Amino acid sequence: MGCGGATTISPATALSLSSAAGRTRGTPCWSSSEASPADPAGILATWQLAGGQLDCCRWRGVRCSNSTGYVVGLNLRYVPVNNIIALSDLLVGQISPSLLSLHHLKHLDLSWNNLQGPSGRLPEFLGSLKSLRYLNLSGIPFQGRVPPQLGNLTNLHSLDLYLLVDTNAFFTIPSLMVLYLTSCNLMMANQSLPHLNLTKLERLDLSYNDFIHPVTSCWFWNLTSLQYLNVGGNYWYSQFPEALGGMTSLQVLDFSDNSAIGNPQSMYITTVNMTKLCNLEILHLDESYIHGNITELFEGFPQCPLNKLKELYLNDNNFTGVLPGWIGRWTNLLTLDLSNNQITGEIPSEIGMLTNLTDLYLDGNNFTGLVTHEQN
């Protein structure tokens, strides 16, 4: 049992669920009458015989196939109430190898629990769950490297290892479409990452990994299938590469919070041709120590018959110059944040054409003149 009233996943619990691997709906899932673990948070409250619920497909967090009755999903993610983490409500223990009996398991989410076990290491046997398409182990305080056995999950589409440190033993999973490696201490991994075969990747999050090198040397610029790219919270510098203009599938690009602390060099993006990024909806370049002329930057933005740009965050940088009048073309804009730059001149009246705009921030610049009624 867990300390301080915390919930403990016992081997018996995992084994009882595993016994359902070859069963269909309505048949008992427990192989013994052993009692379920203490469960103050109610996470496993339905995983017991006491209530007469023998069908594990009705247990909380368990999902079964409608056609076969096989267990295909386990969702035991800890969800804090009002963003407050109650340590006594976390699942505590270790991930049991008995999960290997769930031959049809496609979705496994154990995130934000204390399931690191006595060894503290991510179990190698997870690489044998060959049917997995979704694996979320984010927030579990594992220690050591990611075992290369995870590379055996050739059907995996989504992998989230947020906060898992020392992930230097990288693996190749060509089927991956979603990869979240936020805060994984990857500062020295830039040379290893290019060897990943991720040609199908659509969503990539490498934020807050303390990367310190020229942005041109990043390995992800050739991933033209990316729709979502978040690499904020790092220490990039130098000029953005022209390859950015070829990432035409991008819908969200986040280079925000690029710290200048310990990195006095700036980033430059104004010369990059992004006119063909017609799917771009959200662009975060805020707080990134970026220099350049605001008009030149806007001239390189998407110029498509249907401009999808909805949110533009350029605040807290060193942009200079004046706002062009044709800013009124971006009629889909909902949010425009240009605050805390060095933009000069008058606010163009065409900004009043942005009829969908709900949030506009222009403070902290050097604008002149008056704001007219048409601009409100």
C-alpha cells in the first residue's frame, strides 16, 4: 500500500485486468477474490467485485472494443482539480508486466502518477506492447534513459514523455505522428535527433529543453509534414533558415520565450519567405529577443487567397519600423499582440478593418498621432 494514504496499484489489480485480455463483455475479469487496493481518490473504485461489477469493460478508465470486447484502452491519467495536485490522490507503485497480457491494447495513458516503482526506470517491457498506438507517460518521475525497446512499437502514432529526463537513447518509430518531449533535458541531443526517421510526424513539442545553438542547425526543418511545432522556452539564436518557408503544412508555430539570459545573440526572421504558409493559423514569436523591421516581416507572411492567420504574437521583442496599411487584409485575425517593441509612426486606419479582432495590444511602442473612431 502507498504511504500517506496514496493509492497503490498492486500486481493483483493489474493481473485481474489482464485476465480480461481474451474475454468478451459480461464475463468476469477478476481471476481471484483478492481485495482491491485502497483508493481514496476513487480512481479504481469500480475495479472490484464488491459492487457486483464483473465486467471490466465497465470499469473506470477501461475501454473495450465494441465488436470483440477486448480491452483496447487504459486511461488512468491523473487530472488535478482546479489545477491543484493532491499527492494523496496519485496512483503509486509500478507498472506491472502483466499488461503484456493485453494483446489488443492500443491506448495507454498513465500520466502524472507516481508509477516509477522501486527501480525508478521506465520499464523495458513496454516495448513489447506491439499494438499500442498511443502512449502517454508524461509527468511520471522516471530516472535514467528511455529504453531503446520503445523503438519496437512500430504501430505507435502518439508518444508523450513530458518531463522524462535523460532521454539520450533515441529510437526510430517511423509511424509516429505525435511526439511530445517537453522539458526532457535534451540540450545535448541535437546531433542525435536528426537520425530519427519521423517522416509522418504532424505534431512536435520540444519546448523547454535548454537547446543552445543557432536556429539554423535545428534538425526539424526538413519535417515538411509538421502541422504543429512548439520549440519555445529554449536559447535559439541567429537567422531563421529559408527551409521554414517550405513547411507548408504548418498550422501552429511557437518559438516564444526564447531567453536571452546567458545568450546575448539575437534571432532574425524578417528575410524568411513565409508567403506560402497558407495553413498557418497561430504564430508565437513573443519574448524571443528577435530583431528586425516589422514591415519586412509582414511582407514575408502568408499571402494566400484565403488567409487563415488567427493569432499573431510578436510582443516583447525588438521590432522596429512602421505598421503597413495593408494589415487590414488579415480579416481572420482574432488576436494581435505587438506590445513592447520599438514600432513607430501612426497606427494605420486600416486596422479598423479587422472586424473579427477581439484582442489588440499595441502598448509599449513609440506610436504617434491619435486613434480615430474608424480604428476603434
